[in-house]
Amino acid sequence: MSVSSPFIKRPVGTSLLTVGLLLAGILAFRYLPVAPLPQVEFPVIQVQASLPGASPETMASAVATPLERQFGRIAGINQMTSSSQAGSTGIVLQFDLNRNIDAAGRDVQAAINAARSQLPSYLPGNPTYRKVNPADAPVLILALTSDTITLPQMYDAADSVLSQKLAQVSGVGQAFVGGAARPAVRAEVNPNRLNKLGLGLDAVRTALGSANANRPKGEVNDPNHAWAITDNDQIKLAEQYRPLIVSYQNGAPVRLGDVATVDDSVEDARVIGLAAGSGELITPKPAVLRFRRRSTSM
């Protein structure tokens, strides 16, 4: 007896079974996942390094090149691209699909440590890296504007308060702030005044660095008690910088306000929307917060 004999002897049952399979196929087809572009998570690591005040050429030759030389020794790298701009450089490393991203991250950290001796000694901090997925796009963008506070104040609130709280929300993989500048105090030194006083820019820089260092204060004690001296030497406002003594001339102090114009401003005075060097908001340039989904490979 052949396999088809039972179906031939029972044509009604065979027809009903065929119709049932057809209906089940039609119903299941609606629930089939369709992905014209499959979601593939490439093992990609991005390295960032910053050197305030450096030109793109300096960043490329003094920072990006030593890092690239060390990264080139890591096994499994398919592609390495870098871009340098004023004060910062970024290097993107793409690995083989079968490369474990956590192991690749350890290799990248080891390469950064090996390149540290070749990087400029005045680099403010070690280069940092993070795992990224180039297929991920921001799922939410918030723009902040204000008619009452300056852009540096708005950026400080978005960076120190709002973004940190939103990053704690379940499912948020990354939250970062862009489109503004951190608040800072800028001192524009008058070289003619320094020349008349016989001073150099190094004297101003040394005075600023020593006056704004938060050093330990020690304690006061007697045979029975000890009191710790607690104070914060760091100053944050322009009016606190102006009385700083840069040097003494003929027994009289030369203060920072005598040789420089000190204002509350931002780290980068050339951000669009800022009056150069003033930090005043002249256009509603928004502080932008971008969010990404949490990646399963992180």
C-alpha cells in the first residue's frame, strides 16, 4: 500500500485537510517577520581623545597616529577610520562579525595603555573607548531653549541633571548632550600691559593654576582635640578671578584684572548662538539630547 492510498480513498477528508493547511498557511504568513535589512550588530568600538587648543593637524599627527599604530596590531580588525578636528580626534574600529566585542574592548584598552607613552605628556586625560552599534540611530531627540537663562547655564543643567536622570530610565542605552558649551571663565590678557610691567604669559598661567588648586589644608590640634581645616580653594566666577595677584612690582601687587579682561563665558566662544567671549544668548540655539536603545551586545 502506497502512502497516497488513504488520501485517494477519502477524497472529502483529503480536501478538508488541504483547505485547513491552506488557511493555516495564510494565517501564519501574516505573522512571519519580514526584514529587508536584517538587524546585524557589528562589533564596533569608538575611541575618543581630546587636547583642548590643538589644531586638527596636531591631533592627527600627535594623537591619532600613535593610537592607530597600536590599534593596527590588534587581530580581527576589518576597518579602521579616524577623523580629527580642533581639540579632539575620533577613531572607529570595526572587527570581524565572529569577534567577541568584550574581548576586543580589552585589546583596545591594552593598546591605549601601550600608546600612552607616545602621546603628548600634556594630554588632559587618557583616551576613552566605548562599544557602539552603527545601525543604531537616536530614538528620541529633545531640544531645550530658554528666553531667561544663557546658553552655558542651560547646557550645564542639561548635562549635569537632565541627561543623567534620563540615562537611568530602563531601556536607554546612551544619552548625550550636544549643541552647546560648558561654562567657563575666560581671561583675555592685554600683551601691551604685560610688556610694560615686564611680565610674560607664563606668569599669568602660573598664577591662575596655583590660585585655583584645591589642596589639603591639614588640621589644628591640641593634646586632647584635633580639628580638620576644610575649605575649597576653587573659584568659579570671573569676579573672584580679577583680584588674583599675578606678581609684585615695586612692592605693589599686580592683579589679574589689571592686565586682562576677565568674563564669565564658555569653553568654546565660537559656538553658534553665542556672542564671542561673552556667553550671552543671542539666538535660541538649543541644547540637544539624543537617546539610543540599549544594545544587547553591550
